[in-house]
Amino acid sequence: MAGVVPTPTGSAPEAAVSRTAAHTRDERFRAFLPSRPWQWLLVPFCAVMALAVAEHAAVSMQQSGPSRVTRPDAARFAVAENLVDADFQGALHRADSDLSWARNRVRNAPGQWLKQESLATAQMQRFSLTHDYAALAEAGKLLDDAHANAPAGSGPWLRQASFAMMTHDLSLAEAALDGAGAMAVPPPASDRAEMTAMRGDIALYRGDMATASARYTEAARTDPTRSFAFRGAMLSRARGDFDSAIALFARAARESASSREARARIALQIGVSENARGHGESAQEWYDAAETLFPGSPITMAHRAEALALAGDMAAGMALMEQVAQDHGWPEAMDALAMMHRFSGDRAQSLQWADRAAAIWGQRLRQAPLAAQAHAAEHELAFGDPARALALARANLAVRQDGASRLLMANALIANGRYAHARRELQLAVDAGWRSAPIYAAMSQAAALAGDKDGAANARERALAINPAIFNPETALAWFSHG
Amino acid sequence: MTFAVLAMLSWSESAFAHLTPNSEVTLHLSGDRVEAQIIVPAAEYAYASSHRAGNGETDLADARKYLARRITLTTADGATLPMRIDQLRFAQVAGPLDLLATAYFPLPAGKSAGPFSLRWSVVVDSVPDHFALISLADGGESRVIGAVRQTDQNITFTPDPSMFTSFVRAAWLGAIHVATGFDHLLFLMALLLAAPLAARDKRWSRVRGLRESLYHMGGIVTGFTVGHSVTLVAAGLGNWHLQTGPVEALIALSVVVTACHAIRPIFPGREAWVATGFGLVHGLAFATLVAEADTNIAHNLPTLVGFNIGIELLQLAVLACVVPPLLWLARRAQFAPMRVAGGAIVALCGCWWLYQRLPAVIA
């Protein structure tokens, strides 16, 4: 190492080298900076241009939208012979016999909460087929009795949570889930997963999509053997992601639909999703597939009737809808039929069916107000009193703050001339993540009524990007599948 | 039945009301009459009236009687104007059949200034979710003045205000916006804060002379004015639809940058150019505001100019209050700490706005 003399730190030559390096770095940095004053203009100008391009790209992406049309998939929806209940009548017959058997058990062992819970379950099952609110009311009373008879640390908590979700009573559902979580014998993983998923449902109905999504993921982790694809599909559809929703519905059909009825309901939901993005023909095929899977179901008949009317075959649509209204006494079907008659300009027929529906909605509002008030508001808006519609929509919004409830409220507000408030409600739905053609269509309408031509045009574009058929006059006929 | 299956069945059909076809009425005012062009969806007419929608003689007579009973126009003193319905027919304009008609209301002498009150019960008297959109034609354009529906079947309107009134209203809107939109003013104030100073070796080193300072300030204010005027007019006339979130965030950023510049020179001597550049961004915010507040101002050059003049007048008023004390203070020893403190406060405000506005950009 002889002859090598270490240079002291900070010596003049090294400092000079360091200064030179710094100078070079500085020079390089300066080379990137604008050298002339006018070049400074480019910075904000570029920012403005970037904003404009980003906006243009965002609008283009929205306008291109999902366009893939789905058809009923024979492989995914294949009907296995061992699936129970070949058709609606068969299912109804089984529900009736289950009910009669459960009623006998309660009669033979009065005061036993497990048997009362079984009878309540049979009533709920029958309700899901018939929409008979008397059955639902009896189920609620039976669950209350079962609670009274159950020893501390037990009780039909989970069943009550299911019942509360059916009646849209979110507070009761939450309390029941709390009760289920505090039972003396901890629920198994499958029940715990379902409880978590139900909390997700509650969050979704309250307008909190993020929490709903998190709960569904947590539920899937709690019991990996269970499928929560159906719920994920509903969430995706609420977000306007129809491709994902349809894929998840198909997965739900494979993974969790163990009956023809369940598969038919999933086929209907896919049809509704297709209709929501303007694929009426595909929707009709899915409704027909649902009929093949589970023939004779009134809910399927109502969807098919509506699809026929939307496709222009008003006579066939009316005939089928009238069959549902007459045979099953559903007020939704009566309202849909009244709207078909209104669309045809037949006031007498329209009012006749609307009046029949009004009487049933009045009865249902007494039996299960939380479950009926949104539908009753919808009826009032089309055939009744706008002020009453607003009161019902407001009551509904007080318990459920999801996109559909805000849209109903906005439409009631529009009917009462409160456009600014309607726009706020719709904006809240969009801010919370809801995307649908009816939301943007209502936004457009409210903006137009408020005199905001640009706002109306902008919302109209967004509505059309989701569903190109949304502003067609026939859309008023969509009572079951507005999506 | 498992809980999961019950849960699937518990998802009910949502209810949120329907889009139904509605009526449209466009009012034209001329010196001697009011003309109303009417479009009513034929099915809604047939449903509401129980009449047939057709072009037969009886059907048209029924329609004429139906409309005549449900439309009245009155003057400010309550006098009902006579009405003549013309060009009545059922025809397809776009989509299904419509009932089309034109109603004429001759005006008595001296009554053309309005206000007028239109009572409209066509269809809405018996259909709760039907409304008629009422527009007022103004040259080739028409603007919505409101709607009538079952709960409110009256609407009052006056002919369009004069160009001068519109101009003054636009100027007032511009002035109010700048007076209440502190970000625009703080951006300008931050630029002016260091305007009496010249930089050397990346520090504010000397105080400019009075004339030089005024010249420099004039350049900044002019640059800002030119910048925001260009984008305000371009966005208004070009009907740009920029999202407010990113624009507002950029404005907050402009406040932060200029506030930092007031503390330590970042772009000394180029303030006028920076004011022009960021002025372009501020102009976009003005355009968004004016489009939200009044679309008639937004797409009309004279009213846009009025809006801009309102901004400038308010700006000049603020400058008249701020510049003299600033020039006086700049020659005092305490100015340096005051400038740094002022710059820091403005920078903090800018950061706070940036923090508030960035989520909208990310979303």
C-alpha cells in the first residue's frame, strides 16, 4: 500500500469534485424544468388537458358498458331428476302437508318452542310460494310464542332473523342475530357463517355496500363449504356490474340451489339483470327457462307476462298477468295489470284492478307494514295519492336506505314537486355505490324539472349507457323486473 | 328448510316506481299573444279522459273540449285570456302516439310584460305520477321554467328578462362567487404577497420600487384574469362537462404552490405566467359553478362576460383594499415575518382544501 496516501475528508480537491457533481445534478434537474416563462404555462395547461382526457375516457368507458348477452345455459341449469318438487303445485302441496304435520305436532305438544319454530318455518316456506301475508303474520306470532316458551340461552333466534328479513324489519333481524350469538350452545360454523352473511344483508339494505361486501367475505371464510354467490350477485347487480352479477348467479345455481324452485328463482334473477341492461329478449329466455325448471310459479308467470308486454304482445301479457292476479290474488300483479291497461288507455279496467290492489295493500300494511310499505308507495304513486306515496316512501327510507328505497323516495318527491330534495336522495344513492338505469333516469328527470338542462342530459347519457331502452315508454310496464 | 334457502327467498322484488311518459308544453311569447305548443302522450290522455285517441271528427272534438276545460291562462290582474286551440291531431313524433295541439292566447294591449299564470289540469288531475314539463321559448332555445302535477297545477311565469337584467344578474353571481370562494382570493393574495419583492440566490432579497411593484402586480392580476376568462368562456360555450373534484383539487394545489412561493421564491419573475396558467384551472371551476347555478348564463357569451366582469369588479375591490397597505408594509422591517406567517397560513388552508378534495379525485 506504499505510496497511497489517504486524502483527508473535506479536502479542497474532494470538495471541488463534490461541488461539480452537485452542479451536474443541478444542471440535469434544470434541464427538465421549463427554461422560458411561457413554458411554465404548459404545467397547468397539461393538467387541464389531462383532466379533460380522463373525463372523456371515463364517459366513453361508461357508454361502452356491458353488452354481453347471456342465454339460459343448459349445462349450468340442468335439472337433476332427484331435485324435489317438480312444479309449483307440487311444492305447494308439500308446503301444505308440512304445515299440517307441523300444526299437528304443536297441537300434540303445546308450549314446546322447537315445535312452534317448526310450524313457523312451515308458514314462512308457504309464504315464499304464495306471498300470503296471513301466513307470515302467523309465523311471527309463533316465533314470539316460541321465544316465550324457550329456556334462557336458547330459542328460535336464527329463524326469527330470517323472518325479520322477510318482513324487512332490520332492527328485529339485528336483535335476533345478537340473540343467536349469545345462545348457551354456540351455533355451528354453518350457522355462524349465515349469521354473518345476514349482517351483510342488513348492511346492504341500510345502504352500506362496503360493509355488506366485507361481511359476505367473512361469512365465506367462516364456512368455506357454503356458497354466498347469490348474495354477491345481488351486490354486484346493485353496483351495476351485470356481467359479474350474472356469473355469480350462475355459480349460485351450481353451488347452492338444491331445489327446482331455487334454480328457477336464480334464472329469474338473471333475467331481471338482463332486462336491467336492456336485453329484453335474453330476459324473456331466462324467464322461460325458469318456467321450464319450476312450472306454474306465479312469480315466474308475472315476469313472463311483463316480458311479453314489454316485447309488444300486450294482449298475451295482460292475459297471463290477469291469471296471476285472479288465481293468486297478488296486488303486485294487479298493479302491473292496471299499468298495462293504463298504457293501453283503458281507464275503467285500469282503475278496477288498481282499486282491488289498493284494498289488499291496505290490508298488508296492517299485517306487515315494513314489508308492504314500499310496494304500497309504488301503488300510490301510479294510481293513488302522491302525498300518501311520499309518506310511505319516507317511512320505508327510515328503515332501509338502499338504492331502491332512495329511488322510490326520489320518485315520490318528484311527484310532490320537491325536485332539489329528489336530486339529493339520488345523489346519495350514487355516492353510496348504487348504479342503475332507473336511478340515472330519475336523476335526469329531476334535473330537467329543476331547469338544469346540462345535468339532465348528463344523467340521461348515463342511464342510456346502462340500459339503452330505459326511456322507451314501455318501460313503465316493468313492475317486476325494473332491476 | 335451511336458513340459507330462506335467505335466498327473502330477497324481495324491489319497488321504486316507474318512468311514465309525461306531457310537454312550450310557451312562446310575442308582442300580441302567448302561444302554447302541447304534447300529451295519447295513452295517458285516453286513460285520463276515457276518450278515444284518434283523428276522427268526434275524437278530435272530444279532445278539444277536454283541453279547453283544463287549460287557462290568466294575467297578473286575474283576467282569464281567451284561448283558441289549433292544429289538434294525434300523431307519432317520437315513439308512441301523442296528442299534439297549439293553444293561442291573444294579449290585451299593455299586458305583454306579464306575469302570467297557467293552470294546467290535462291528465295530471287524474294521474298522480304524470307531470307536464313547462318550457319558455327564447329565440331558438327553450328553457324549463317548471312543471305542473297533481299536487300543483299552477305555474306563474314572466317573459324573459332583458339582456341588461341578465347581464347584471350574471355579474352579481360572479362577484358573490369570488367573495365567498376564498380559494380564488387566497391564490391571488399569495401571489401578490411577494410581488413587491425581487429574488436573488433563491431568497427574497430586495424590495422593488413602487412603480416596478405596481407593474409586477398588474401583470399577475392580468395573467390571472386572462387565464380564468379563457377557460370560463371555452367551457361555457363548449359545454364541457368536467368533474368538479379534480378541478377543485388543482385549485387547492395552486393555493399551496403560490403560498410556498410567497415564503421562498419558486418561480421568481414568472408570477404572471403562473397566474395565467393556474388561472386556466380557476376558470374551469367558475364554469362549473355557473353551469350549476344557471345554465342560461353558462351557455351565453354576453352573460358569461357579465359573470366574468362581476369576478373582476370584486377582485379589483379587494385589490384596492389590499395593495396599498401591502406596498406600505413591504418597506417595513416586520414585513418578512408577516409575509412568512401569511404564506404559511395560506399554505395550511390550501393543504386542508387539498385533503378535503383529494378523496373526490381518487373516487
